Amino acid sequence: MRVGVMVGPERGDSARKVARMIEDVTWAENAGMDTVWVPQIPTDFDALVAVALMGARTERIELGTAVVPLQPQHPIALARQALSAQAATGGRLALGLGPSHHWIVRDMLGLPYEKPAAFTRDYLDVLDVALRGPGEVDVENETFTVHNPLGIGPVAPMPVLLAALGPVMLRLAGERADGTVLWMADERAVAEHVVPRITKAAEEAGRPAPRIVAGVPVCLCRPSEVEAARERANRILGEAEISPNYQRLLEYGDARDIGDLCAAGDEEAIAARLRRFADAGVTDLSVRLLPIGEGRDALVASKRRTREVISQIAAELR
């Protein structure tokens, strides 16, 4: 199993965010992590711009988006941006994308959020051709009418990973993408819901076995602090639970909230939890570091200790 870490914008001004992301990706590469996954936060820094910045400061590590929402930009625009970022990273981009959620697309952006799976299929019709460029992109379907030349193409094969939570999207991910990027999926949901559906779809489409990327919060703490760690996960990351997409995904597993998904405890407890994800069929872990403590200094020290442990566990899981 490949192990990566989430690196993205958090609190602070834009200049500090850039410096922090560069420091985090530099650590990840030097620590031997496989991938850095950059979330696209609706209110914050552009994930593909962040990938291009990180690519200029690293040489080896894969740089993935988790995930770029489709509706805010035309597939030609996304293809152009992704191909540019891929060139800037020397071919190390893994493009994670998806149809997002109603509270982002409809409520925040004022765009339609109807039949997201059908929209995604039509979107991929255009994007697939554009990413194979350079050349003409001539696609007409129910959503798009595109006749657009592109003068850029991929500098290396670019994995495309589709955020897929329900049966229809998992089938689409197996048929048309290189895998899926998950959030809010515990071990049982992965083993019994995600893996069988996406694997079967890939096999029937004659595609290779899909990558299954699972996002998992991790908090290194004493056993007596595990409950506090779960409460912290729910407080910081729990906004995702307002989405019906995530609520339906939780029903396939045993976790009821993001706190239940958090791998919290000492090094042995964290390693055991992450191995269960590997046993469930996860091919890639995307670790969301969750430091714990009172005050900035304690949180920074916790983050550093957790990073050290994750790098050691990653070496054991490969």
C-alpha cells in the first residue's frame, strides 16, 4: 500500500499558506512518502496552483488533487490547467476530480446540481479527449458541444481518479477512470461497498485494477486522549457530515462520523488501524494529520511527532 499525506491551505494569510505547504511537501518527499494529496477547499487556495508550486520544490513525490470539483469550470479549462500543472511537475500529477456536493455547487456557487453522475460522464467525454492532446477536441453530448483545438498534451501518463461514493459513481469510476478518491469511508465500507463495485466495473471495461485512495485522519496521542482526539476530529473535520453523499456512504460501514474514522492512539494502534484499511483493499492512504494539544507550540510538536510515526509506518506498509 502506498502512503501519502494531505497537504493544503489552512488558516493564515496567503503568503504563509504557500510557505507552509512548501515546507510540508518538502518534508513528505524527504521522509519517503509516496504522494501528497492537495484538497480543494471551496473557500481557499487553488489545488492545481498548489500542485504546480510544490512541483517546483520537489523531484520525486507524486502530487495529487483530492479533489477538483467539476461544475465550476469547463472541461477544456480544467484540461488546460491540469496539463500545465503536470508539465510543471515533470509528469507527477494525479488528477483527482469529482462532481462535489449540493451545498458547494448549488448553495455556494448558484449552479445546477442535477444528475451529477450523468454530468460527470458527459464531462469525462470532453476531458478524456483533451487530456490526450495536442489536437482537436470535438465532442457533442447532452451537456457539451465542444470544437476546440488544444496545443498542449501530457508529458507523461496522468492518472485520473474520480471521487465516487455511491454505486453509480463507483461504476463510472471503474469504467472511465484509474481509481477513486474516498473520504468518510471506513474499512467495512471500502471492503463491502467500494472495492467490489469499482473492481467489477474496471474488469468489465477491460481496465487495470483501480487505485483506491482512502482519506484517513490520524492523531498520535496517549490512550487516555483517544476520545479527545475523536472529538477534535469531529469539531475540525465534521462539516463533511452535512452532505447527503457522505451520509449515505457512512451507512455502508460502521463509522457514524469522522471521529470514528480517525486512527487515534499510540504508534501500535495507528499502525493496526491503517493495516485494516490495507486489508480492506485500499491501495493508497491519504493521511490527514490531526495534531492535538493546548496552544500553538503543543500543536506544532504534536504534528512533528505524528509525521515521524507516519513515515515509519509507511515504510512498514509498503
